[in-house]
Amino acid sequence: MAGTRGTPRVLRAMNDRAALDLLLEHGPLSRTKIGKLTGLSKPTASQLLARLEAAGLVVATGTTEGRPGPNAQLYAVHARAAHVAALDVTPERTLAAVADITGETVGEFELPTPGRRADSVVRQVCEALDGAVRAAGLTRTEVHRLVIGTPGAFDPGTGRLRYASHLPGWQSPTLLDELAAVLPMPVEYENDVNLAAIAEQRLGAARGHEDFVLLWNEEGIGAALVLGGRLHRGWTGGAGEVGFMPVPGTPLVRQVTKANSGGYQELAGAQALPRLARELGIEGVGHGPHTVVATALVTRAAAAAADGPYRRLLEAFATGLATGLASMVAVLDPEIVVLSGAVIAAGGEPLRELVQAELAELAASRPRLVIGEVQEHPVLRGALESALATTRDEVFDTSR
């Protein structure tokens, strides 16, 4: 009987959520349009909108002026119903952003990465967060959830960051407790490449795909594995740390965690491209961070003529990428592979075609390769999308 009495409330909550999701997808809608899209009668749609407006979840935003017939009131999700924050942490800098419940970014901030002590990391996180919060015109207490993306992953058994010895200060065993003590909102931690995959799954090239691999190449090579629509993180959070994977074409790397590198990283990582370029006789390779130099080389190679050293550089890079991909494809058999990260993105369609052709020679199954569509700060965008998904479930739940 208790379940029966609760059924109307549950149905109302389901209709409320359906309407809110439609408003997020389509933007402002009239009562009539919401009724048509949800299948609800006009009186029921009117009651639904009144209920959501009273709850502070929707607002009236004007009328359908300029259309045939009487003007109709339009409704939209109340953008300030909740806010979320995200951090993208690298050894060089921390990017922070705040988004409202509609997903619009309303504040951003960038902070250089400080020293190696744990207390510096706590200050770093707070300073970056506060910078974005101030830019959004908010305070910390108005942020419902924070998602932090880092290289490596926090081991769920020990709470320590693994697979990212190059990230200053983040290996302290007390770090997560210290952050929890100073931050007023729930905080989640996720691998940076996994967050890029979330961005592609929600907004980009992997929309509508349940099984895919995202191959990332910037400072390091990594992969995100999405199986049955869900991220596969592994027992210690290390699923997708493919830079450590032994591959043909490079000497066997031992003690990989101390070296913070492995066979695939040495074969096709950013640091391999300047070496390849010099071996091919390319002059003026330049000096600087591996990612910057590699990205410039691949950009020039992708625009080069069909012969010459730059074309051979692109072909060698494609072969290296396909070599590691062949092992992943043999184990996972994904529907598509999303190629992402600054170094790969610099190669664009010419690089994708070469990798696709090489993979067809090396792998029995032949997934389609696509270039990632979320080009601007994909890790940060994925962190915001992850925070928004959970926050919307909490804030849009009208059954309570």
C-alpha cells in the first residue's frame, strides 16, 4: 500500500525530470510544446510548470513573439538553481571553471602549479577554485559539487595518487582528507583522460556510442575505456594507463613507475617526435616543452606535401600510434576510437587516415577512428559535465 500511495508522486517527479531535460536540450519552450514533447495534457503541463516554477527550477523567459497566433509564455531552466566547479590539474598549471545548472561556463581562472608540498596543493586547489568562483560572482558555499581532474588516478584502497609521479605534491597520503576539511562541497577526483572521454560521450564524437576507446596524446599517452556506456577504471584506477604498455619498436622499459614512462610512451609520445624529426633530417626542430614542440611538428607534417621528411614523420607517428592501438583493439574490440589531445589533434584528418590504414594492417577488428570534437579544454569540460550529471540528479529530484 505504501508503494501505491507513493506512485503519483513518483510519476510527477518523472514528468518533472523529463520536462527539465527537454528544456536543457531545446532551450526555452512553451507549455504547449512541453505538453507535445512529453505527451502530457495541457492542464497537466500547466501544473507541472507551476510546480517547477514554485520550486525555483524554471523561470518564465518571455513569449513567442513573431510567430503566427497568440503569443505563448516561454519557460527555461533557472540557470542559477545550482552551480558546479571543475579543476584540470597538470604539472604546469591548474585551470578552474564554474558552470551554472544549464552547463554554461560563468567563471574561469588559471593558476600556475606551485611547489611539491601537500599544503601547497591544498592552497593551489583553494586559490584556483576561489578565482573561478569570484569570476562567476559567487562564493564557495554556492558551489554544489567540485570535480578535480588529474593525471593518474587516486587508488580507492589507499587514497593515494598513482601513475602520476610527475605531478608535484599530489602523492601525500593525507591530501584527500586535507582537501575535504577545507572545502564545503562534495569533491570527486577523476583521471584527466577519463574526463576527456566524458566530454566526448556527452557533447562530442562519442555521442550515441556505448563501447569506445579514447586515445589521448599530450604530455603523456593515455586511454579511456568506455564499456557498455560506463567508464572502466580498473581495480586501482589504472585502466587506460597505456603509456606504460610494452610495444614493438622500443626497448623494454623496466621500473616504469619510477621512469614515469613505458614502451608506448617512448614510441609515440610527445617526446618521441623531436627525436624522429632529427633522424629524418628535419632542421629547426626547436626546444621547449615536449607537447609544444611535438604539436608544432605534427601541425607542419599534416600540412606537408605527399613526399619529403615531414610526410615520413607523420607516417612514422601514425605507425607508432597504430601499434599501441592494435593491442587495445585486440582486447576490447570497441565500436569506435576517439583520437584526442593536442598532439593528435594537430594532425587532424591526414593523421587519422594514416592511423586508420595502419590499424587495418595490424588489428583483426577494425573500429572506426574519429577525431575528438571537444577541442577547447576537453578535460575541464568533462569535469564540468561529470559534476553537472550528479548535481542535476540531486537538484531536479522533486519526489522528496
